[in-house]
Amino acid sequence: MQDAAARGTRGGDAGRALGALLEAHAAYRSSTLNLVASENVLSPAVRAALSTDLLGRYADYPGRDPSKRRYRGNRYIAEIEALAVRLAAERFGARFVELRAIAGHLAGIAIVMGLCRPGDVVFEVGREGGGHREAGRLVVAPLASLDVEYLPFDAQAFNVDADAAVRRIEERRPRLVILGSSNFLYPHPVRAIADAVHRVPDAVLAYDASHVLGFLAAGRFQDPLGEGADIVFGSTHKTFPGPQGGIIFSNDDALMDRVSEALVPALVTNHHPFRMPGMVVALEEMATWGEAYAEAIVANARALARALVARGVPVVEAGGRPTDSHTILLRVSAFGTGDAVSARLETAGIMSTGAFLPESLGREGIRMGSQEVTRLGATPQTMEWAAELIAAVVTGSRQPEEVHPDVAELAGTLGPIRFA
């Protein structure tokens, strides 16, 4: 598909330059190992579903009824969106689904804006726990007036400290509490937090599933709605292998009304309806292969973590497990800053992200995810090989430039796409 795109741009000088850049990008990335925890690779069927006439269409509508369109010519687009919403409701066990957020972050901001009033207290996971900090980032703008606090975090368990959080909720009586993390290793204590939140009149518990949405679609990791969360939001392109975008779902009709009213039209009008056919295909893929995919992701993440530890690179662990998800966190303070180590890894062709860890864990971390390489056919044996190359770069036993050819060799063993 990259080659076809490049050929299609060859006309003037700019077109030829663009074609060369696209071809160079494709060749470069095919020689690298992508362990970025927030990305995934789309199946050929999802890619094809994104390239339709809908790419150039508007299809916005007020309220939550996809048939109530402002633009004409949308009769079939409305049916496609209704199909996507129905399949998502089935997959996530929710009565109501909103797919118009064009990013997971916007989905979270819509929840904050729809449920809070100026001066309200909002609790969310802080930076040391990998929280996305929707409310914290929103209040940087002077127009937003909220009292944002971060939930107590237990570094050794690498999780929200449920007992301390319950005490703080009872004391501060927040309007909104947001669980979830970008460093989501283990299920969060949803039941305990939900019980405390629901003792506060009109308070709401939201769950940020951006990184674990694919696990939720597969019935793995945890069931936030079943455990007491009032509303769930997230990204549709991380462990869930769909087009980039956002999702919100709940079993509370009135709650969804308030959130959708904040989302549309304040944050989104053109919601990029070309995403919807791709969502339909991705939802069907996860209905068929999601369980096996989720199990393989976790097996690969654990294999990578254990192989790194065996080679002298420590990782975050709790309860004898390095992770229950796709994510592992390398503790790299002995080898440099997270940003510096991730830059060395990139030079070697290994893509990752610097991470901020709690002080007791050394602060400096690297976040890696197994979801993309798993979809390309990686096995625990593949992850052993990857760990050998990663450890060589992290510990400095080999120069990154020297390691890159070996990374390219490993990358050449991956593909085609599985679980599709």
C-alpha cells in the first residue's frame, strides 16, 4: 500500500519528493522493531475499509441519533455508523457507545467537560503512575477551573493505593475520579474505588481504557463497567487494532447525553466518518481473534521482560509478574535517562518511549509494548532474540549502529499480519 501511495504522488517536484519520502519511510520502518506501546498495525482489510468515498464526506449530527444528520446524502453513512456503534456495544458489553471523538484524549476531555462544573474536585492517576492526566492538562487553559488532585499510588504494587484513595475520596468528595494509565501493567482497583465514589452524591467514576481497549474487547484484563465504573473511554488504535480515534461507552443513558453534548459540537463537529468502516472491520476481527491475540500479547510481553532481566536490565515487577498487559517498563537509571536510552535504542532500530517512574524505582524508565510485533507473528522465542539486542544497547555492551543490522534481520522474520 505504501508503494501504491508513493506512485500516486509522482507528478511535479513536490509529488516526486513526497513519493521518495514515503518509500524511504516504508523501507526504514520495515528494518526496525516497533515496541511503542501506543501504536499498532492495521490489517489489510481495515486499511481497505479506510480508503473509501467517505474520506471526503461530512456527516455530523447533533445529539446521539446517527440518523439526524445536518448534511444531506448521508443515508448509508448513517447506517454504517449505526452498525459500528452496535458492534462496539456488543463487544464492550455496553448499552450506549459514542464513536465521534477523533482521539482518546478528546474522549477523556469530553467526559471532564460534560460532567464537571467550575471549582469541582477531580481525582486522576498522576505522572508517576502513567496517568494521561486529562483534567490536569485541561486546567492549563485559564478557561478551565477545576481542583485537580492525583490518586495515591503504591510504587511497589505499581498500582493505585486503594485504601489511601478511598480515604481521600471520602475526605475530598470529588465530582469525578478517573482510573487508567499509559503505563497500565495491572488491573486497577475499580470495585473499591467505585464503592467510595458512589457514596458521594452525583460523583462519577470514569475508566481510561486507551491502552487496554483490545483486552477489554477480548474479555481480558478487567471489566470496568461490571466492576462499577460509570463510563469508559479510550483510543481505538493501541491494543485495539483499529483506525486512530476515540471511543466512549456506558450503561447510563443520561450520563452519555451529558458527555455527548460536551463532545459535539464543542470539541468535534466533523468526526471523520471515514473511520467508521474500519471500526466495523476491526470489531469483527476482535470478535473472531481477540481472545487468542490478547493471550499472545501478554505471553510475549512477559517473555520479553523476563529475558531482559536475565540479561541485566531490570523491569518493574509486582507479585512476581512483570505485567498483565502489553506493556513492560524497563528501569534504566543505571544506564542513563529514559529519553537518552530510548534515543540509543532508536539508533539501533528499536522503537520505544521514555517513561517517568516513581522515585523508589529510579525515576528513569523505558516503556515497551508487545501488541504490534505480536500481530506480526512474534513469539516468546522472538522476544528472547529482541531482548538480547535491547540489552546490548541499554547496557552499552554493543554500539547501537552495530546492533541495527541484527535488528533488521529480526524484523525481516515478522509478518504477514496475524489475527485478521
